[in-house]
Amino acid sequence: MAISYRKRGKNKTWDYRIFDKNKKVVASNSGFKTKREAEIEALSIEIKLMQGAIIDKNITFYGLWEKWLELTVKPLGKADTTINKHMIRGKFIKAQFEDKPAIQIKASEYQAFINKYAETNCRDNVSRMNAEIRNVIIFAKRDKLNMEDFTEGVILSGRPPKKRKEDKYIHSFKDYQKLVSYLEENLDLSTSIIPHLLLIQLKTGLRAGEVAGLTWDCILWNTSEIKTYRRYDTVRHRWSKAKTDDSIRTIPIDEVTLAVLQKLKQEQEVFIENGAIANDENMIFIDIKHNMVTNAGINKHLKQILKMLRIFPNNMTSTGLRHTYCSTMLAMGVDIWAVSKLMGHKDITEITETYGHLIKEKAEIENNKVRNVLKSLSK
């Protein structure tokens, strides 16, 4: 960076300008009685700029977004897939606002941007874009950038999602049992590890990356639980930390599932001894043919099973097994706060939004209990 000072105007006051490496003015001020006063402020601001502060009142909104991403998102070590989603949203921001200073964006311009984005995106994606932009504005205000929150009062719309929420999981408990039975009867490590993986996901509600990242130390044999504290990317073949602090958790499993895991461990050890499987990282779901299976392979296998068993929805991905676990626990009367904890959620908000009909059914059951109590008090 470079700083220049000038004495200007009728009153002969001093100003300063701070330039970046491209000789663009990134900060300036004027009206100082002495050069020393201008130097003190300019040097202070230069230090802040070097530390990542925004300061420049003419910064573009895309430039602001870049600083937000670099300083508040990337240090969290989020998965590449999450960062890529941010980058895709960043492209839309750049294309819409180009070099326009952030402080000049009007609410009407932002509404037009959201409407355009909604033409090709579902309501959830539009909501995520809006939330991201609001976070950028909050970030800017913390850095004392004087700008209006042009997202206030925005109307969100969007295309209907490809799948309705209720089409993302198995509704019938009978079908849930049918799938469990099929998987338990078709566990053959010499053929594929995928049925094992699908069964454990169906029995735990783990995320795809969480179940792929299970290692044998995650099985708590004495307490009949599985712990999860990290994820594994089956495409890039690398570990990442848990999605959130709440994602680090233990999940109870039944004796049948525990026995399945014990048998799998014994079989895996035989294959390792014979050199058919390499498992330096002590992973549970290592395939004899493909080593670590991919999400695409898992989803393809699952869809084939669902179609064969005539279970709806038959185009469900493995994430649907997580939803199925959650909906089943709720339907069978497990407390919503307990289910939320098992799913790795911070609170019950996501569950109530996705499974509102089940919550309503549960609430009516509880209401009837209240009515019975009140009735018993009457003589």
C-alpha cells in the first residue's frame, strides 16, 4: 500500500489517500489542520486495511463479499462442497452488482436481483442467498462501513423444489421394516459394503459424510452407541471436521445392529490379513472391490433396491435414509428434543419445518392426554 498527502483548498487543510497495489484509492479523508493529524489517521487506517478491515467507503459489494468469505467463512475449515456453494452465489453477486459501491445499492435494485435469482432457483436457495447477503452487510457494519441494510423488507420467491419435502423419505413404517430386513439379509462383504453402510445410516440417521467417516473406534461396544465427530469426502478422499459442534454426538443402536458390526469387523480382519483390503485408517466401510465407495455409487445401489422392493419414493438418495430415521422416531413417539439431538441439530427448528405434519399429530396426542387429565379432575 502507499499513502499520499496534499494541502488543498482555501483553508489550506490536509488530506490523505491510501492506494492498493493496483494504485486504486481504497481509503481517503480530508479537512485536517496539520499534516501530522492526517498522518496519524492514515497510518492507523493502513494498519486496519492490512489486517483485513474494509474501511474503503467505495468498496464494491462483490469486494465486500470476498472479504467476508475470506475472513469469516474460510477459517472455519468448511467442506469444499460448502465453499463451492458460496462461490456459486458469489458469481451471481458479481454478475449483478459488478463494480457498484456497496453503499450505493438500493432496496429496489436488490429486490430486482432476488427476483432474477428466483427465476432459476428454488425458494430454499433464494433464502440462502438472502441470508448470505445479510451476513455480509452485518460484517460490513461491524467494520464501521456506513451502509443501509437493503435486504430489509425484501420479498422472497423461487421455483418449486424438484422434490416435495414429503417425497424425500419413506413414510410407511412397514416399508421401513421391509428395507431394514432386506439389508440385514443381504450383507455380504465379498460382494459389496454398501448394504452395510445403508443399514447403519438407516439405523442412526447419520449424514452421508458422517457414516462414510466412521472408524472402528466410533463403535462404543459397552454402551451400544455410535459416536461421530468428523466426516469423510468419498470423492476427494479426505477428512473434514464435524459440520457443527452439535454434530459431534453419540447415537444409540440396538443389539442386532451391534451384532452386524461385530460380524463385519471379523470378516474385514480376515480380508485384511489376506491382503484383499487395505485399511490403514481403520475405517468401517471399506469395499473389497472399490476400496472407498462414492456417494454416487451408494445412491445408485439404494435406488435399485427401492425399485425392486417397490418402496416409495424409489428415487430417494441416501440422505433420505436420514430423513426416514428422523420421521420414524417422531412417529413412534420419541421426544422431539431427543430426536433433534440425535440428528445433530442445534434446535428443533429444522425438524418442525420438515416434519410439521408429524409434529401436529404428536401434539394432538399430547393434547388428548391433557384433556384426560382435566377430565379426571372433574367430579
